[in-house]
Amino acid sequence: MTFIDAIKSENLDAIRSFPKADLHNHFVLGGSREYILEKIGYEITPISKTLSSMSEMDAWSSKYIGNRFNSLEGRKLLIEATFEQAKRDGVTILEIGEDVWGLGEFFNNDIEELIDAFQKANAEFAPEIELRLQIGLSRHCPIDYLMGCLSHFWGHKEFYSIDLYGDEMAQPIENFIPIYEKAAENGLVLKAHVGEWGTARDIVTAVEALHLNEVQHGIAAVQDESVIDYLIDHKIRLNITPSSNVLLGRVPNMAQHPIAQLYHKGVDVTINSDDVLIFDSDVSKEYLRLYQSGCLTAEELDDIRLNGLKR
């Protein structure tokens, strides 16, 4: 059976047996709910209907996550759960990492301890998975604070990429230029969350200001043909999370998800999970949902899958 056959037969187990990448996964919310239940007897229920506001998502997070995992052991459990989830889902390239503030909060300001936590879980739970360790930044934090935190991260070749997330309107994207210049000097792949809540032009602004290689989400690009052309011309990849976009009300439904239009225009797109625990969105389910909705064909989905494994 090929991946295309697995999609067409709507066989989720078969879909999971094929290699795929997850390049947009927030590990705190990216793990296996079954693993967490097994380890600590705690059940996390995903959302089942479209949210009307971000406050509803915050309420979900407070109810199911809160401070429950705010310890070194809690953090390690979530890392393990993420590798367990990825392994079950057939993910062979997994890009995850800790927010810089977590170094002091959970890892005693010991960067080697942080790196070791991810690498040990990788080796123990899914040694077949290529770990691409990421540095995470919150838009809500002052730049001086972030630079102080990042001083522990620079120079460690274990890190593959850097990502900026949080409220797109929290502060001007240009404020992060010094950080991204330093990240480029360190050879990191430069990524940021843009165009999920903002406009198409915001995507171009962010790419040009920070010299981004990839954009997390970027679905607003569909609103402007010139932005689509820009992404194609500059070979900017969009790491898209369909169920998240639908359940947060960014697109009306899976059938109308802009990934299809972006793909058909020639934009480099990948399919990813975002927050598995919130959206019940493992990567295989994302492929299947896009097919079942008629958004993309099995052949197109296989092309996207293979593209995600290229680099």
C-alpha cells in the first residue's frame, strides 16, 4: 500500500505508517494524551467546537494545563509525551523546543540540562526520529529580557531553529531584529508565527525585517496575490496547521482552508499539528481531514508530505 492508497482508503493506521514531518509543534501541548493518562492518571480533553475568542482557549489551557506541569519533572513528562505521540503518528522529523524563559523556570539556568532532556527523550522513546531542537520566543517579552535569556543558548550547535510566537500585535516585529541577526550568525533556521491573525502584508514585513526562512501559519497570504508571488519568489516555506486554523475560527471550515489555494499557486507548504492536546490534531489526522473535506487530493497530500521531508 502506498501513502496515496492509505489516504484514499481513509485508513488512519496506514497513514500513520508512512514517514512525515511535524515542523510546527509546541511540545507543551504537542504530546500524547494517552501517555499522560497512563503516567499520571490525568485526562486531557481536546476542544470539539470552534472557539469564539482567544479567551476561550485561555480558559481551556487554565482548566487542563494551568500550573500542573510547571516543574522539571512535569516538563520532562511533556517532552516524553511529545516523542511518544510523534512515534505513534509516523513522524520522522520533529521540530520542537523550549521557550527561553523555561530555562530558568524549569532547568536551573543550565542549558546542558535543557538540551539533555530533549535528547534523552529522543533516544529513549523514538531514536528513529530526527530531532530539530528549536529556541522559542514569546512576543510578549521585553527584548532586553529575551536577549539575556538567549545568552545561554548562543553557540550551542544542538539548536536547529528559532521561532517567535504569541500575539502578533504584542509589539512591532522590527523590535526583534537584533535577536534574529544574532540567530542568523549562529546558523539557525529563522522562523516566526505570522499571518495567522494578522494581514498578508504583515508576512512580507516580517520576512524582510527578520530575514525569515520559514513562516509558521502564514495563511493570510491567500488574501494578496502579490504576497503569494513574494513567497514563491523568495522560497519561503509556510508550516500550516489546518485543524488549529479551523477551530480558532481563522478559516470557516476544512474544505475552504487556504492551504489548497496556496499549494496550487506554487507556495512551499507543509502540514503540521500545532497543539495536539488542544485540537486533536496529529499530523496523520490533518492529512486525512484535508482529504475527507475535499480540500486536497490524495496525490497532492503525498506531494506535500514528501516536500516536508526534504530539508
